[in-house]
Amino acid sequence: MPGTETSLFGNFLRPLERNVWFYTILALFVVTVVFWWIGFWTRELVFITKGGTFWYALGTVLQQGSPRSPRSCSGRMLAAFWWFFAITVAAVYSGNLTATLAVTKLNIPFTTYADLAQQNEFKLGILGGTSDVEFYKVLLCILSRLLALQCFGISIIERRARALQDNR
């Protein structure tokens, strides 16, 4: 999330996007209502109050569980899907948290080639033995030929041909 990099709470929220947080909290409330509705219609005493149902759903997301579990088949199916959802969200969150804490962002003081040429903080170079070295050698050769053509008006090949004709 942009703008939350400096605070501790921002580091806690950064691994997931705002939409993911919003829909996870929304799913928590929806599952709470559905658990309560299932408990109401099946007359289960496990989910008789909305508060107890909310604590069961929240305990699942926080991977703490509950001493009680649903007894009806529909309640157990919803609990299984809710546990699967909670484990998936926890795995994605912990993976993204590890990645965001492991990678430090480098503040680069340039955005264009002109800024790059004017700065003194970073040194530029080419790694020896790579294809880039050969590319710049060929480019330098081509640029020197173009410079000679502009300075002298004729190419080296034409000057050689004229010199050979004059010597005969």
C-alpha cells in the first residue's frame, strides 16, 4: 500500500493489497452470519450467539481454532472451506511478508540518461567478456567512420581508391 512504508502498522499491512484486506474482513463477517444462520436452523448450541460465531470464525482466521466445532453436515462443510481459506490467506500473507522484508528498495537518484550522466553516486561500466563489450567496440568503429566521413567529406575507402588511382 502506498504511503504506509514508514510505520510499523504499515509494514504489517504492506504484504497484501487493500482489496485483499477488505474482502477478507468482509468474508469474516459473511461467514459469521452464515455460521449463525446454520446454527439457528439446525438448532446447534455451538453457534447460538452471534458473538460466539464471530469468535469461532476469527479464531479460524488467526489459526487458533475453537474447542467446539459444528455438528451439522452443512456447518462442517462451511468450516472446512473456511479453514482452507484461512490457511491459504495465512500462507500468502507470510510469503509476501517475507518477500517485502527481505528486499530493500534502493532509492535511485536518476530517472533519465541525462540524470545518469550528471550524477556522481553510481559508477557506470560494462562487465568484461560479455556481448556488450563487442557491441560497443563495433559501435565505436562505426561512429569513428561516420566522424571521419563528416570531417573529411569522403570515406576511407574512397580515399584509398583515389590514392591508388593517383599512384598509377
